[in-house]
Amino acid sequence: MNNFNFEMLLDFLKKNYLYFIFGSFLIILSSVSYFFYLANIKEKIYLSQAAYENYLNELTQFDGSEFSELETKLEELKNTFDRSIYYHLANFQQAKIYFENDQELEAMNLMEQLNSELEEDKSSRNFLRDISRIRLASIYIDFDRFEDAQELLSRNFDFFDSLKLEKLGDLEKIKLNNEEAENYYKLAIEMSQNQTQINLLNFKLSSLASPNDK
């Protein structure tokens, strides 16, 4: 019986050996391709880190007037690897520089682009996505685009719930809904572990009771 089974196995292998060879070839090819893919990604990340350091070096020399060199370094970083976390971090910094130097529209456009990219990214970068929502919502509030800010802050957050609640409170305060603003600020205080933020929230709570806000 054992000999019979062994002969059947040999006969099966003889008839199908080409399939086994082809299958083995595909497995080896896939393994090699995956190895080169990982090596390529690793190299891109290494290069993007170097490009990010170049951007930071340029940032230390920024005098508040000429943006072209910073923008060039940012573009170089994008061309190196536009899915790198270093590229996202540089965009956050560039938007901050724009906003602090009276380039609010450029800051908003850049944050909209960054947020769109992070919303589509299904990787483990939800913390960056949530930061981009809060930053963009803040800019929308400055531009009186309250509905857009509300839409962003109404999404499900994985991180920074206290900051989200604070911004929702700011929106309600602007709309003169002081009771709703107070509720958001109090919830934010309960969830926050940052004493600086808690102090700011307490100040905002006290401002709701001031005569100027009634």
C-alpha cells in the first residue's frame, strides 16, 4: 500500500513538475522583489531625512521676508519621498511660518493640501492627521469659515480630544453660545493632561463670564 502511494506521488510529480517549478520561481521572484522594495523604501526614508535636515537648516536662517529658499527645500523634500513623515513635518512647519508672517492664505492652502493627504493615508499616522484637522480648523476660524471648521472637528479623532473640544468651544463662543462653549471647555479640562492648556482653558472660561462677552 505504501509503495502504491509512493508510485502515485511520483507519477503526480512527473505530470506536474512544470507547475511546481513555475510556482517556485514565482515565490522566489516575489521574495526578491519585496526585498528590493523594502530596500528602496529604506533608502528613500534615509534621503528624505537628509532633505528634512536641509530644510531645517534653511529654516534657522529664515529672516521673515524671503520664502523662496524655504519653498525650494520643501519641494526637494517632496521630490525625495512625498509619503515620508519628514515631508509631513516640514509642511506643518512651513504652514506655521506662513501664518506667523502674514501669509495666512498660503498657510491655509498648504494645510488643506496636507490634511487631504493625511486623510487618504491609511497608515499609522492618525496622530498627524488629527493635528492637521485642528490646525486647519484654527485657520478656518480665523477666516470666518465656521462651517468648514465645524465639519473638520466633527470627525472621529484618535488623538488630541482635549484640543478638539477646546476648538469646538472656541466656535461656540464666536457664535455667542456661551453655555455650549462652557461645556466644551470644561470637558476639555477634564480630558487634558497639559497644565498649560488647562490654564488657557480656565482663562477662556473666565472670559465667558466677563461683561464684554455677554
